[in-house]
Amino acid sequence: MLTGTADTGTSLLLVDQNLAETYYSAVPNARLDPTLGGFVYPCDTEVPDLTVAIGSDYMAKIPGSMITFAPADDTNETCFGGVQGNGGSGLQIFGDVLFRSQFVVFNGGNNTLGMGEKP
């Protein structure tokens, strides 16, 4: 099992590189753009949902409509994905792309994190 860090100051969802590559293989015309430093795709693409395991017993579903981070060019034709790979670093960061679709509770008292899908 991979570990991750929940970070409300991070916009993207940074995941294992293999997961990112597998996800974007299902996105029509998606490609890894080395100039922009991540996966991009045509902005008019219907992006599929993504489900991410959080802990050993929760699957967080992120609707495809919440995956796009921002336009990647001035013409708004290419978009930068909100889910990006970690380049094999082993570091996963759960940022706003995940949090927008979930109710999230941080419990500092017992150092736990709870989530539930928003309706």
C-alpha cells in the first residue's frame, strides 16, 4: 500500500506514476507534455471518473467533471489535468482535486483523516 499526504495547500492530486499513466490512457488524446510538466488533453474532452483508495477501507470517487485543473494555453483548447504522476518518487499528495469531491475531517487529536463522498 502506498502512503499519501493530505495537503489543503496543494491544488493537484499527485499519485503514483503508473496510476496517472493508466488513467490518462483512458482519456482521448491525452499526452504527457514535458514542456508543461504534466498530462494535458483537449479541453472539450469528456474526462472519466477516477476512484482512489484512501486507507484500507475507503474508495474516494472523483467525478470526471472535477478532474480538469486549468487551461494550459491561451486559446483554452488544451487543459492541464488535475491528477498528475509523481515521476516514480513514491510521494502521493492529496490536494484540492480530491477534496472538492469529498467531505473531509482532519482530527489532530488522534492524528486521523476521515472522508465521505459529497452528494
